[in-house]
Amino acid sequence: DLKLHDAMKRRREESSEAGHLNGRISLMTFNVWRGEDGQPAHWPQRKHVLTELLKHFEPDVLCIQEGHPTLQAAIREALPDHECVSADAAGDSCWASEGNIFWNARFLECLGSGAHDVGISATRRLQFVKLKMKSNGHGTFLVSTAHFPWVGNETEVSRGLNPRTEITRKVVAKLEAEAHASLDTSTSRLPIFFMGDLNESYHPIRILREAGFQDCFAALGLPNLPTHPARPSSAREESLPDRALDWLFAKGPASPILANVLKGCFYGGMPSASDHFPVMAVYELGKSRLMPSPEMLHEAPYPGAW
């Protein structure tokens, strides 16, 4: 009933406040599914499931891809305490029509935002915000997201060239430059989070790892789980094999505590909130991740994988 719902909400808020005092933050990356016609796919049939998933997990920071004003309105409805970057204020339509970053304004303060053209497409950008924990003066970190080109893009099909390798190198360079520019006398290293739909599970991951980024699953010694397609889905998506396309990376003093692909969530109605499953992780800021034991290193798929 309503009283139970309110009591559970208060308990969750109290738990979140305690976690933030300890420098813990929850992050989610979610491709929210815009169709080829530029409109939200299977909408409004899946609105209930999408909003319920966000209400239940309530990430402190949410990065979305394939955004749309209608989808962003639904997200704001599900997460009323969250703010995001305004496309009008930023002067870039990518914040409305492609990706965006939402943060819980009760706990987090936005110190700035921006978007860089890294060669993804005419409209897609590397988007980022610099956030600070209100309860912890040293809890400043950089969050970024991007949506890489699909493997069936024209350049890759006609010329056999993988554009995601060079895009990833540009992402690394831009993020490290932004982190360096954000440093002050009280911060030796700024935690950097990068997440999104990378549309691949090898070269971008290899390049990011070699640059010191580590995904939330590998950092915990867990297997990477498929994120696409969410089944059941449209016939076109169902015909594709299961793949890990959505990733959540961190570099610097931030250690993951928990990580999962949110699949099998059921809130009644259409079973899947999107054609992608979201990836969610909880990190502790200011703490470096554990490095693997020497016995594990021979299992690494390439140099620098850890």
C-alpha cells in the first residue's frame, strides 16, 4: 500500500545517504531504444517497464544512448530527483536526440559538462559531466558516455575498416585531457567513468584496458554477460546472437563493489524495457581496485588486459 511504499522509499534514501558518506556511488548505462524512424521503439507499450526498472534500481548516475525527448521525459518521471544536461543550455542537440547523463541532485552537484566530436557520426558525441558528492568534498569524478557505430555501418561493410578503434583512441585522449584539466591541488587523480553502447566486445575494450581503464566485471573477476538482444524483442533483434555490447569502465581511484547486467526483471506488461539490458555497478570512490594475482595473468586475452 501507499504507506509501505513511502516507508520503503525513506529506508532506501537513508541507505543511499549512508553510502554516499562512505564515497559509494551507483552507475548505470542503458541504451533506451530509439527506432530507425527516429522515434522510441514500441512506445508507449514499454513505458511502464522502463520507468519501473529505473524506479526500483534508482541509479545515482544514469547514462543513456539512443535518447529522445519522449524517452527523457519518461526517465525524469521515474527519477524525479535527478537532473540532466539541457540541450538548449549546452547548445548541442546531441543531449536531446542521442545521449544524456542523469544524476541524483540530492547527493550530487554538477560542476560542468561538455561534448566532443570523436568521429562517431554527425550527431553522436562523447558526452561528459563532472560531478561532486555534496556530502564529501573530495568525491569529485568525471562521467562520460558514447554510442559507437554499429558493425554494419557503411565504412565497415564497403571498406572493411573498423572505425571503433580510432574512435576509442580519441575517447581515451579526450577523457584524459578533461581529467587533467579538472585536477586541483586537493586531487591527485580524478576517477573517470566511461560507459555506453560500444557495439563490440574486443578492440574498444582492448584499447581502453591498455590505457588503464577497467570494466566493472573484469575488475571483480566476473565474466562479461550479454547485453543484447533483450529477449523477447522484435523479430529483427531476436535474429541476432547474444553479445556483450554495453560496457561500464573506470580509471583512477574507484573500485567496484557489485556489478550486474539487469536481465529478467519483470514488472508486468511488456517483458523488456529495451532491446538492450542495462549494466549497473556500485563503486567506492577514493579506493583503487585490486589487481589480479599472478596466477590469473596467463588467462589474459592480450597484453594489458588487466
